[in-house]
Amino acid sequence: MRHAFALIAIAAAAAPVIAAPIQHVRRNNVVVDLVNLDKRPLPGFDNHVSWDYAYSEAKKLLPLLSQENKSDIVTGVGWTNGFCVGNIREMPQIGFQGLCLQDGPVGMRFADLATTFSTPINLAATFDKALMFKQGLFKGKEQRGKGVQVTLGPGMNFLRAPEGGRSWESYGADPFLQSWAARLEILGIQSNGVIATAKHFILNDQEHNRQTGSDSQVGRRALYEVYLRPFIASVDAGVGAVMCSYNKVNGTLACHNPALYEILKGELGFKGFVMTDWWGGRDGIKTALAGVDMMMAGDSDLGSGFSLWGQNLTALVKNGSVPVERVDDMVTRVLATWIRMGQDDGTYPKVNFNSWNTSFQSSVNVQGRHKDHVRAVGAASSVLVKNTGSLPLSNATYKTIAVIGEDAFGPANGLNKCPDKGCVDGTVAQGWGSGTTVFPYIVAPVDGISDKAKPQNITILSTKDNAVAPSVAAKADIAIVFGFANSGEGYITIDGNEGDRNDLSLWHNGDALVKSVADVQKTIVVIHSPGPVLAPWVDHPNITAIIYAGMPGQETGNAIADVLFGDVNPSGRLPYTVGVQRSDYAVNVKYTELNLTYDEGILIDYRWFEAQNKTPAFAFGHGLSYTKFDYSKLNVEAPNADRKAYKVSVNVTNSGKVDGHEVVQLYLALPTWTCQSQGCAKELRDFERVHIKAGETATVSLHLYKEDLAFYDVVTSGWVVPKGDFVVSVGASSADIRQTETITL
Ligand SMILES: *[C@@H]1O[C@H](CO)[C@@H](O)[C@H](O)[C@H]1NC(C)=O
Ligand SMILES: *[C@@H]1O[C@H](CO)[C@@H](O)[C@H](O)[C@H]1NC(C)=O
Ligand SMILES: *[C@@H]1O[C@H](CO)[C@@H](O)[C@H](O)[C@H]1NC(C)=O
Ligand SMILES: *[C@@H]1O[C@H](CO)[C@@H](O)[C@H](O)[C@H]1NC(C)=O
Ligand SMILES: *[C@@H]1O[C@H](CO)[C@@H](O)[C@H](O)[C@H]1NC(C)=O
Ligand SMILES: *[C@@H]1O[C@H](CO)[C@@H](O)[C@H](O)[C@H]1NC(C)=O
Ligand SMILES: *[C@@H]1O[C@H](CO)[C@@H](O)[C@H](O)[C@H]1NC(C)=O
Ligand SMILES: *[C@@H]1O[C@H](CO)[C@@H](O)[C@H](O)[C@H]1NC(C)=O
Ligand SMILES: *[C@@H]1O[C@H](CO)[C@@H](O)[C@H](O)[C@H]1NC(C)=O
Ligand SMILES: *[C@@H]1O[C@H](CO)[C@@H](O)[C@H](O)[C@H]1NC(C)=O
């Protein structure tokens, strides 16, 4: 597979329907154009030396290291040894201070005086490239300040089965949305000199049986077009590390599967290092020979006290089981990444937190004003899916508002009572598992709402008791019901949910709560959840507004209040489809079977609904505003000498009364002869979130690169641009297309 592109060129010439083989275009250079933070150049964006230089410097260090030293550089010191969740010991003779590796995608696990950011599923729901970059920038700044050299994120597994437990740790159901978010978060994180980790490689899309034999069986087309795409984007962004996952891929453990590293390192040209997920390498020789470069946590099993690598790797080299060149490659990759990020300059902060001591107090506060960003992302990711006029609240004359549901309240038993957030206690603002953080504080929804209501002389009535909810609601002018669902990592079970959810319903009788309140009062429903939740009460005439608010982090209450009261005009968009019933989805979690056959192929999420002609309750990309946007003048310009991409522009007019953001989405349908047997569907390719003042028109430009026109051809094992008609669709959601044009190749 190393020479796949050369092979395509030969094979493609013989295939009549194929227009041209293509190389994967590296997009690093365009990111700066697309994300102009306040029009300034990205801070530190290209502060890294080249991989070539880093490799040549790293290779100079190898002769200073014994085989024993090399084995230590690629092996963690073992769980709970060292301050971080993963630790590599120091090698003073080369100025290497060791490495601190720490979770995770929402901020920093086990650290004090740090921020609980909005979860990645919320970041995806903003559809905002600048916010994606900023989130990485701020998270990386905190990680560096705490002495973390390798952050274990971003996550880019797929919301394939809607109940998937860790869905909130990644960016949803679409490969291009995931790719943009991954690329931009990585650029932001690494601009601080922190190494980002693209994880989990690969097809780790449910929790059940991931460590006990689940086998993701996928065809090559879906592998490339869907699951590999965010990793391709991560490599393009210069990601320093990749983490292999626990599950099997086509019968072989991901951390033992050489085909995966031939693709990653060979075809994609990944130059950094691959680490195992914690105890994900089960055999020292197989892990080394597959192409994995670092064994984590280092001990062979939780608490085993011995290692499959470490000085056992030295023994494997000495008796010829692992070539010395393979270990030199591992060490070169680790040191080159460390050099490339500038971590070798002696200025990197020392670790100043302790993962294993809850009473440890750091003197280093890294939070800055990041809470403003958390609040902004929380509001921008609140997806208003229905509104018949009761929102925003500030424009109505409500004297008394009832705020209802346990999810509206803060934790009753202390802010961080359950380790890794392994219980439900108050509002759900992150899921559970290793991807969580310690809350520095949390603003509960009822408090955020009360803060806005007080100056307007609005009285807030509230209850977390479902039994009295209708009577409290009846005393008010309107009710806001907070419903929730939760999910997380498989090592913790809550209410019988072993990581993955058991169903797509609201928890703790939420549907009955919503209905009991709507039966007596005009009702706004706010849902905090890791992914789709079914809304069987959607057509109840008293339910006047519904918001899917995801898991917004520490500022959750302020963020939802901003949207409810109209201080922020909502613009969040669903990064997944909400079906009418669970059976509408192509896939469910396999709770007992070990073979996970990816039979839907490339028809993930909204593509399945479209191909199968199923009408969703709320479509992928859907989200309402307090204003209205009209589209006109779609124009598709072919690439030219100055521009590698098709430029797709459209005029968008804010024809309502208030200023707001529109999320303009570009979908592409490839020539129909490339469709799968289960049907055809258009696919998201690009998006832009733009602010448009009431009454004004903006021209919005989106891009289609040549690789965006390609499909993965299993016959020739390569990306090819097919001949035929391509339909370019621009609109406000996957189900709300406003303008189309056809390109014929
Ligand atoms: C490096 O390896 C040599 C030879 O095994 C050993 O004496 C030395 O202590 C090692 N250095 C470190 C920092 O572990
Ligand atoms: C996995 O196995 C299936 C069935 O043998 C095959 O069609 C597919 O190409 C394999 N996928 C990969 C990624 O090798
Ligand atoms: C090497 O592995 C064996 C088990 O195969 C174990 O008993 C031993 O402790 C390991 N050595 C180290 C240094 O971890
Ligand atoms: C090499 O050493 C390892 C670890 O001690 C052992 O498991 C393996 O069988 C040895 N292989 C050979 C070919 O001697
Ligand atoms: C944990 O940290 C506290 C506060 O710094 C310290 O007093 C205590 O000794 C530490 N406990 C352990 C087991 O290290
Ligand atoms: C709210 O009312 C004010 C004053 O009438 C008006 O200017 C504004 O456009 C309204 N906002 C929305 C979102 O309708
Ligand atoms: C709220 O009530 C106070 C006291 O009655 C009054 O002074 C103030 O103007 C009221 N504010 C609003 C926004 O109505
Ligand atoms: C809607 O609420 C009103 C009270 O405001 C109630 O009388 C009516 O029965 C409710 N409608 C339904 C369909 O439950
Ligand atoms: C699981 O997949 C493997 C490999 O394709 C196959 O041999 C086995 O029969 C499958 N097991 C079940 C229960 O379908
Ligand atoms: C579309 O936008 C462009 C650039 O802003 C502008 O020149 C043109 O007049 C717009 N067209 C319409 C119909 O508003």
C-alpha cells in the first residue's frame, strides 16, 4: 500500500469512467485564509520547524542513547506512577525532560484551576471555524501552563450509532465537519507547542465490548471516505501524535494491525508517533511490528507492575524479535515531535498538578478569561429546532417563568463528587469517563435564567420534583422544562447504561415530565444530551420551542440564558440527525454481538435518511434563528491559475428584524453511478458561519477542492474524480437546500 498512488495512476488509465487520478492536496496553506481571528495572522500558527529538520536533529541524539534508554523513551512508567495519566521518564544526557500525557477533549482531566470547556459535540454544533481554532488555542494554552506536553485529544470517532457513549467527545456524524474541527483544534493546540493526539485510530465508534473483542468490519470505501477523513485532516494539520484504539479492525486489534500504519504512515505520510490507548497493545512484538511507537500506560495491565515493552523491548531487540531499526524509528518519531513543537528549548513549564491526589492544590491558575469563550461556544451551539413564537423571552410579556427539571439545577452533593463524572447529580454539562474534567464551578441553568430575569422584574418559580412540576408550571405564564440524557466511557455504568446509552429517550421519565407540563402550560423544552434524543411530544400544541443544547461545559446556565432571552441570536446546527424513532437509524449499538459490520458503508447518519427516503424529526445541519435568511445568486467558478478550488459563492440576505449568524452549508452529490446499492445521498463539503445585520446582504464563499470531488475507488485502491454530473447544493441544512447548480466533468 505504500505506493498506492503510483498504482492508481497505472490502473486508472485503463478504467473508462474515471477522469483523473489525484494526489491528496495538502491544505495547510489555506487554513490561514479561512480562519482570520479578527483579521490578524494566527498567533504562532507556523512557529514550528519542519519535520525534515526535526528528524535530522532527532537522529543526532540516537547515538547518545543506549538500547535501554531507547526502550524507556517509548514506554510509559505505568499507571499512577508520575503526576499525569501517562508519563515518559527523563533522559538528561539529551536534555529530554520526559513527557506528561494528559486527557482530554474537554480540557484537563484531574487538574485544578483549569477550565471545563464546552464538549466537542457542542463545538461541532457551532459550525464556526474561528471558534474551533480558538477552542484549540485556549485549551493548548492551559495544557502548556499546567506542564502537559501531550494532550490526549482531539477525538474524532463517529456518532455512527446514535447511542454511542463517547459521542460527545468527538464532532458528530459527518466526516467533513469532523475534519474541519479536528484540523482547526489541532492547529490551535499545537500553536502553543503542545502535542495534540488524533484519536482513537480507528473505528472505535461504540463502547460495548471495545476491550473484549468487538471487531469493526468495514469496507475500504467507507474506511477512506468516512472514518479516515478526520485523520487525513489531522495529518495535514501536522498533528504530532495518534492513538490506536482498543477495538479490532477486520479481525486484528487496531494496535496490532500493520495495514492501518501502512495507511497512516505510508499513504498519508504521518511523521509523528503512534501511542497505544491505555493497555491497548496486548503483545509486545505485535505492537512494535505493526508500527506503533509508544506503549501506554507502560504497565501491561492496570496494576500488573510489569511491562510488555520497557526492558522487555530491549530483550526483544537483543534476541531479534524486534529489529533495532524499528525501535530507532520509534525513538526518532517521539524526539522529532518533541523538537518540532519546540519542547526541547528548556522553557516548557513543569507539571504543576497531581492526577492522583484530589487534595493537591496548584498555585498555577491557567483559566484566564477562557470562561467568556466557553459561554460564547455554549450559546453558539444551542440548537433551536422549533419556535412558534415564545422565544426570545425578552420580547414577550412574561411576568412569571417556571424553570422545571433536575437538569436545571446544580449538583446537590458537591461540585465534583463522583470520580470521572460517574453519576448524575444536577445539570449535565459533560458526559462521563476519562474525557472529563474537574469543574472549577458550574453555572446552573436556573441561576443563569434568574440572573437575566431579575433586572426585568420577572419572577422565577422552580422545581426539580417531577410530581409537582405541573402545579408549579400552572402558576407561571410559561414553563421551561430541562430534560437530559447522558453517556460516557464503558468502564462506568450509570442507571444501567454501560457507556453507550440503552435508548434515545430522555432520562428519569423526562418524556412524561415534558408532557405533564405541556398539558397545562405553554412550554419551552431544553435538552442536554450527548447526541440525538427522540422527541415524541414534538407536535404537542403547547410546546412552543425546543432547544438541543448538547453538553456546554462550566458556563452552561449563562449560555442557555443568553439564547432564551435573545442576547444571543441562536445559530447552532445539529451535528447529527434526530430521527422520529430509533428504527429510522441505519445503525444501533451492538450490545452483545462482537462483529460490528459497517453495512451502511458511506451512508452515515443523514445520508442514510436521504438514501432511504426517511423524513427525520430534525435534519442534520438544522437550526433556527430569531431572524430569517434568504439565499440568491449561487455562482460556481471553476479553479484557475490562482485558485486550486472551485469557488462557490452565494448571496445571503438577513430579511428579518434582528442581526444574526447564518450557517451556510455546501453539499455535493457525486455522479449517481458512484452511489451505493442502498441509495444516493448528498454529502457536506464545506460551511461558513457568517454574521449578517438585519436588512443586509453578505456574499459567502465556500470551496470545493479537487479531492472533494473524488470518491475512493476500491478497484484501483485510490481516490478518483468520477465523470458525470455533480450537483452542488447550498442551503441552511441538509433538508433545506436553497440553491443548486450542476457541474459536469
Ligand atoms: C541509559 O542507559 C545506560 C546504559 O544502560 C544506563 O547506565 C543509564 O542509567 C541510562 N540513563 C538513563 C537516564 O536512564
Ligand atoms: C475488511 O474486510 C472486508 C471483507 O473481507 C474487505 O472487503 C475490506 O476491504 C476490509 N477492509 C479493510 C480496511 O481492509
Ligand atoms: C517482562 O515480561 C515478563 C512477563 O512476560 C514479566 O514477568 C517481567 O516483569 C517483564 N519485565 C519488565 C522489566 O517489565
Ligand atoms: C525473545 O524474548 C522474548 C521476551 O523474553 C520471548 O518472549 C521470545 O520468545 C524470545 N524470542 C526468541 C526468538 O528468542
Ligand atoms: C496530597 O496533597 C496534599 C496537599 O498538597 C498533601 O498534604 C498530601 O500529603 C498529598 N497526599 C499524598 C498521598 O501525596
Ligand atoms: C425585540 O423587540 C425589540 C423592540 O420592539 C425589537 O427591536 C427587536 O427586534 C425584537 N427582537 C426580536 C428577536 O424579535
Ligand atoms: C422593576 O421594578 C422596579 C421596582 O418596582 C422598578 O423601579 C423598575 O423600573 C422595574 N424594572 C423594569 C425593567 O421593569
Ligand atoms: C395547553 O395548555 C392549556 C393551558 O394553558 C390547557 O388548557 C390545554 O389543555 C393545553 N393543551 C393541550 C393539548 O394539552
Ligand atoms: C464474525 O466475523 C468473522 C470474520 O468475518 C466470521 O468468521 C465470523 O463467523 C463472524 N461471527 C459471527 C457470529 O457472525
Ligand atoms: C451579491 O453580493 C455582491 C457582493 O456583495 C454584490 O455585488 C451583489 O450586488 C449582490 N447581489 C445582490 C442581488 O444583492
